[in-house]
Amino acid sequence: MDKEFLISYLKKRNYWWHTKTVAPSDRGMERKDYLDKIQEADILERIVCLSGIRRSGKTTILFQYLDRLLKTKMPEEIVYAKMDDLIGKIDSIHDVLNTYHEITGIDPAAGSTYFLLDEIHVMKGWQTQLKYYIDAHAKCRFIISGSSKTLLYLDASESLAGRIRFIDVFPLTFREYLGFNNIELPQQRPDLDNFKDLEKAYHNLIASKQGILYFLGQYFDTGGYPEWFKIKDMQQWQRTIVEDYFALILFRDIVSVFKVKDPILLEKMVRDIAAISTNRFTYKGLSERLDIDRETVKLYLYYLQSSMMVFIADVYAPSQKAAEKRAKKLYFWEEGLRRALTLDRDDGKAAENVVAWHLIKKGRESKPFFEPYYWKNKHEVDFVYDDSKKVIPVEVKYREHPTNADLKGILEFMEIEGLKIGVVVTKAIFKKEEYGERRLLFIPVWLFLLMI
């Protein structure tokens, strides 16, 4: 351990020990939903782990919670460390806690000190090191973050089972994006299958519709990375997310963590997925398209899913075995990055991509291991939302007037599954249509995104 470096680092990085406050540049715009989730897990005395794609705002959320803690804690009782700053400088997390004890005189085991450890996945054996403090009944609390969700789960599955709460951090939702643009929105969000309440929300927002539509177009172009609001120049932004964000995610969160042997092939695969996002695929077809073997395709897709760069939807089928044999659907996680990589400005594809990840976010808030689905028989349904409480088919038709042919898939699925309500996401139409015992709710994409 480089003790001199660590002492200097902790004193400089934890400036609130002296200033008693968090700098506005670190605090950013508040993301209250995440702070409330952290506090809920904190009350239960769990280790809290924020996981999500790099630059989605995890560090800022940590500082926002730190700011909240300062209202009830002494500044010296809150410690922040970015673990990739300490690579090669410390041997373990114990070095951080022991050195902190020496600097402040506060014993972490005896006092309710908070340690906010950012990018913890770079620290080998982090889970057993944290388990040590839990087993010793230390009073200190840990709030951690990492950019490789699957790796975090695997690391924590045995050592910290029942002792850790994972919170997925996504890039800004469209609702958050509007909030960052100072657009005021009603807090209450009705269920997607409650047309009466959706109608009230629609009429309450109609006066702001033009402004909302302007920012929707911008959201498709920029995506949901919070740093856009510091740059606000499209040419510079696209260069930044490709040259900085993409490179960081690819090489630090995937190539480095998983020891990828052929990073050039992985980059080629990511760019290809960005181009075919929202399309169906098979492992065989993708391997032939990229001229690589199927096992490598599966392995690399696992890495990309782990780092939340892509997600895969299985076909909605009676059994998992049946689903595995069918084609899957690919989605690129972040629309702004996808557009920057491909220069594709297809708003229809963007709408389906963005609707899908908003639904996944909603699903994971209801069901820890939520999985996305689509459906395919004679016709197709873009997305099947199933959180074990309800099943809602969602078809995205980003056009002025969806035709009867556009509705065949969703109506067929509803009939087969015995469902009463389905949702069609449109460009502008808002209405309810009855088809015998079945009801379709046509919801404009801007309203849909604000309600989930």
C-alpha cells in the first residue's frame, strides 16, 4: 500500500470534511427516485449497490445521497473513494478503512460511518472484504457502485446473499430529461392500462405538448446521458460519446474486466448491433454476418448485456426451452450513443428502442429479475411486458395513422392469451378502440414515456 498517497487522496477527495457541503458541480440535478430507493435499502441495513452503464449518473447519485446524509451526519463520518483511482495504491478495501481511522480517529467498526465506494468492481475480492465487516458486526455502512452488473451479481451471490440490495441506474428517462430542461410534470403516473387516468394526464399536459415534442426529438438525438446538459453542442456531443463514453465502456468495463482476447472484433460487433437494433436475430445468423463462431457471439453478447450496453428479448413462449430455440430481439441500450455510432436518424427505430428500455426499467422496479419479451406467430408484437402481476402487449407504430394491418399481431396475441387490454404507442394519436371484448389504447409516444 502507498500510505502517503492514500492519506493525501482521502483528505483531498473528501473536501466536505472541511467545507461541510457538497459542491454543486458534484451534486448535479437531483434524481429523487434513486435517492429514495437508496434510503429504503439503507434503513434495512443492507449494502447498497448502484449498477449501470458507465456515465449513467451513478457517481452523481452517490454525491446526492452524500448531500442528504450531511443533514444528519457529521461530515467526517462520510467517506468517498473511487476505487479505480486507487488501483496499484492499495491492497484491499481494509486499507481505506484503516487509513481513515488513523486520519480522523473515528473507528468505522464502532461508529455509523458511511463509505461510498465508487466503481468497486475493479477491486478484486471486494465482496469478501465487505463480508468481513458484516460478519464482525461493524456499524459502518457501505454504498457502492459498479459498471458491470452481471459481474457484481456473480461476485456477491455467495458472500453477500441477503445482505446487499442492487439498484439499477439507467440513463435519464424522458421524464427526467424534461425535468433537467425545467419542464414541470405532474408527479402521479397512472397505470398504462387505466385509460381514464391516462386521459386526465393527457389533458393536463396538452398545453405543454409542443415543448415536450421538441425535447422528444432532442432526446432521440442526444440520449439520456446527463453530461449532455454541460455540453449542449450536438457535434461536440456526438464526438464525446463515441470517443470517450464508448471507448470507456468498451475497454474499461468489458475488455479489461472480462479479459477479452479480440477487442477489435468486439467493437465491430457492437457497431453492428447498433445498426440492427430492434431487429430479430439468431446466434447462427449473427455469427455468419460477423464471420465469427457462435460461441464467441454468445460470450460477447453476455459481456455486452453485463455492462448494460445491449439487452436481448426472448420470444414470449409457454416454456423457457421453447423460447431458447426461437429468434431473439436485440436492443441497443442508449439511443444517443446508437445514433452517434450509426448516424441513423430513423425516429421509428428510436421510438421502439426507447420505449423498450423504459419498459425494462419499469419492469425491474416491479420484479428483480424482470426479462423483456416480444411475440411472434403469424404476426408479431414488439414488446410483451410481464412483471408477474400483469401482462401487457405493447406495439410501437410511430406513424400518423396505424392501419388495421398494423394491429393484427397485437389482437392475435390478446386473443390467444385471453387478454383484455393492449397498448399501441403512436406518433400522435390518443384514443381507445373496442375490438369485441378486447380494448386497444392508442397512446402518443411522448405521453407513454412520461407515464412509465
